[in-house]
Amino acid sequence: MNCPKGALVGNSFSLDLLGFHFGSIISGFALPLKEEDKIFLQRVLIPLHKPKTLGVYFQQLSYCVNQFIDKDPKLSSIVIKGLLKYWPITNSQKEVMFLDELKDILEEIDMVEFQKVMVPLYWQIGRCINSFHFQVAERALLFWNKEHIINIIAHNRHVIFPIILTALEKSARNHWNQSVLNLTLNVRKMFMDIDDGFFMSCLIHLKEEKVELSKSSEKRKKAWERLENTANHRPPTTRNTAALVTHSATSIS
């Protein structure tokens, strides 16, 4: 698919062009997809998630991206990598949109494509769970209420549990929003139902890590205190230096 990039970005950006025309064109693509069609997805559609104005055309863009994935499910991991690359840092409303799109993709993703991205994906979801913006945290915690997602998580629990558990425990202790706290406890219970033994093992390991970190922090604190005490009790050297200078000057004269 050949399309000038300027037709998709800037002031002349057309929502109808993206949503209706491109959506219809993509759904009519022959299989297997041509390489140029995949390049269009990677170099034009995925980068369109970056602008601050994403909310203006998000629904149309998401529709087009999902059309590609419907045509070729192997593209799901490519799209997820793209979303992680352009993940918003300080824009909570964009994070909510990204999470909604991710959820739609994960509801259909196969095991092979999921395993390609599960580690960076769930590190990001963990960060979202600990977001102070309650809508971001809620969206991240609602990932776990779809059967297909639960199944692939259960299959890959030895990788995902250790990543997510830290975020869940932090949220359960510190989050200010009651709805987020309730969802956190629900997800925690779901993990226990999937594999109670492994969940408890991860929890024990997490607590041991915290103890070790606390010990290391205390050691560093004491080391700094010793250095400060040594510096405070060190005899001043300025007077001796001045005396040496005076003596040297007298000897020369």
C-alpha cells in the first residue's frame, strides 16, 4: 500500500480517510499480506500512537490496527512492541487508550506471539497497576477478567507471577483508591487459585528480597555515618599548613 505520509498527519489529517476508507481497504487485503502492507502498519499506523492528539482519532486508528491483526495474527506481537515503544510517560488519558487497545489484542493473541512480548508487556502493566491515576490502575487490573487472558497467564505463570506480584503487593499496601484496592485483591486471589504453591513461593521470595534490600540500605547508612563522624573528628590542618608556609618563607630569606 503506497500512501504519502503527509496524508495521515498534520492539519489535513482526515478521520474519515483513516477510519472508513483505510479500514475498508485493509479488510479487503488478500492473504498472505504483502510486505509493503506490513511496512505501512509498522511505519505509518503504529507511529500514529505517538502524537498528543491521539484521542481525536484513536477509535479509527485502533480499528485499522485490529483489521491488520485479524488478517495476520502474527502481527499482534509487532503491534504490542510498537505500543510499548510509544507508551506515554506523563499522559494518563493516553495510557488508558493504550491499555484498552492492548486488552483487545490480548483477547485474541495466540500463545507463540504472546510469549514474544510477555516480559516487557507485563513489566509495563505492573507499572500501570501502581499508577496514582486510578483509571490507569483500574484498566490494568481489568486485564484479568477475560478467560483467554487468564489461560495464557496461567500457562506462563512462572514468568508472569514474579513480575506482577511486586506491583500487586505495592498496590494492596499503598493505593489510595478503594476500587483499585478491591481489584488488586481480586487479582491476587485469582493468582492463588491458579497456583497457590507457586504464588506463596513468589511471595516468600519477594519478602526475602525486601529484607535483603533493607539490610543493604542499613549497611550503607551506617557506612556514611562512620565517614561523617571521621570527617567531623578530624583535626584541622589549615593552621599547620600556615605554619609550614611561614617556616619555609623564613628559611628562604
